[in-house]
Amino acid sequence: MNAVSSSSECEQGAVFTKEIHNMMHAFGDNAAPLKASVKLVESVLCKQLHSLVTRANEVSTMRGSKEIGFEDILFLMRKDRVKTHRLLNYLGIKDFHSSLTKHLGSNLGELSEGLDMQKGSKRRRMCLDFLETIDQTGELTDKQQPFDTVKNERNLRAELMTQSMDESRYLEYSNARRTSFTYRTGHVNKIQKWLQSCGMFPELPKVNPLLYQILAYLAYETVAQIVDLSLLVRQDGAAKPGDAFSYYVAGFTRMPGSYPAQHATEHSAKKVGGAPPITPAEIREALRRYWSPQLSPWSPFTRSLSSNMHTKLLMC
């Protein structure tokens, strides 16, 4: 507990407080997340990005490159097929958006020819070309993508949250869902300044411009995973001591059709919209479980939690 709480000593790096505040609400937290929780998430995120950049720099050094590239991040993510495909989909959508913007002034014939998401996805294609060189089993480059249960869980949670919202609350929630670390001009460079402001990089390693976009996306996914894990902690705490099956009942993913129609809206408001905000204690417990040495194959030889902190990345 003390080891996890020590990660909140990065106050000078509070740059994305508003963005993280909105993201936590978008991923299932209360509409007014606790300031202490937002501060803790930002501190953990800063240290996670530091660990990621440090490890990516080591990989780039081993392959003889003078700068950190997207290849180094993909190499670190290679063991998680679902997260890798999630990143590829994100890059494909970014390329599609760029292609759409480029062809807005064209006629319909030119527009239909230019908006092939697969052919025009330059960044996604570059990543796939690299993955083909390290993919020995064919899983990373397989066009048949695995079912993303985590993404599906988030979508179900968002569906339940919006059922009882009026127009003004839904507009607020929709704006929160659109929040990212790159949606405004200059935020890519802001991530660079943020890492330096934490005092971890007196001189930031040379980084490929594409990498900052990937770092912004991975930071977004890290916030999402922290919220996911914190809600699991809350779900475990709400389990009934005498009911063994209560541990297997998801707190926010019950289908709307499983309730009578007249009580569906009332139940959703009580279960999701009116839920208290995530507390720092729930976040610390979620991180303690994630970094627990008991979950590692080397757990019999590990004595301290602090030795495993931030080396096990939430984003990879």
C-alpha cells in the first residue's frame, strides 16, 4: 500500500487533469470523479509512460537505432494480441480520418476511390509490415481479429450509463467520451513536456513523431484499464458473504432486457448513474492486485511489491 501510494509524488506533472477527469467519467466513473483519484491516476500514468519510454529506448539501442520508433513499442506489445490489434485499429481510423479530410474537396468519384480504409492506411500498414518480421505464429498479423471482451465490457457499461440520462447529461457524457490526449493542436508536444516536467527525463530520448501519437493512445488505454480494474475491486467488495455466486455477478454489465421494462430505467440510474465516484483506495487496491508478485511465474522468488511496480505495464 505504501509503495503504491508513493507513486503520487508527481504534482508538478499535473498537465492532463481535466482530460483524465473526463476520461474516468467516460469509462464508467461518476460524473464528478474525486480530485484525489484523478491526481493518483495521472501520477501512475506518468510513471507508466516513463517506464514504457525507457524500455522502448533500450529496445531501440539493441536494434542500433538512434531514435525510438513505433517498432520498439510494437515489440513490447507483441505478447498481447488483443491490445496490439486495438492499436492497429486506432491507427487505421486515424489514417481514414486523414484521408477523408484530404478528399473533402473532391467529387464523389474521387472520394470513393480514395477512402479505402485498408489501402490508404499508411501508419497501420507500416506497423503491419514490422509485425510480419517478428510474427512467428501468424497471430499478430492475422486478419481475423480476436473478440475483444474488454472493449465489449466497456461498451455495455456505457450503454447502461446512458439509459437514464436526459439530453443535457447525455451531451456532457458524449463530450467526455470524445476526450483524448491528441484531439487538440499541440497536445502531442504537451505529452513530451509532461514527461519532462515529472523530472524523470532531464533530456528526453529522440523520438519518432509517430510515436507520440501511439503514446497518447496508450495513455488513453491506461486510464481505461485503471477504471476497469477499480470497478472490479468495487464489484468484489459488493459481493454477499453468504452467496458464493455473487462473486460472479458483474456489477455494470447486466443486459437491459433481463429486467421488467418499467424498472429498467430506475435500476440503471441506481446501479450506474448514481454510483459513488471511484476512491483512491479502490485504485490502489486495483494496482496492488495487478502488480502483485503472486500473479507472476517468478512469485516464489519475489519478496517485495515495490520491485514489480511499473515494470509490469498496464498498456502492454
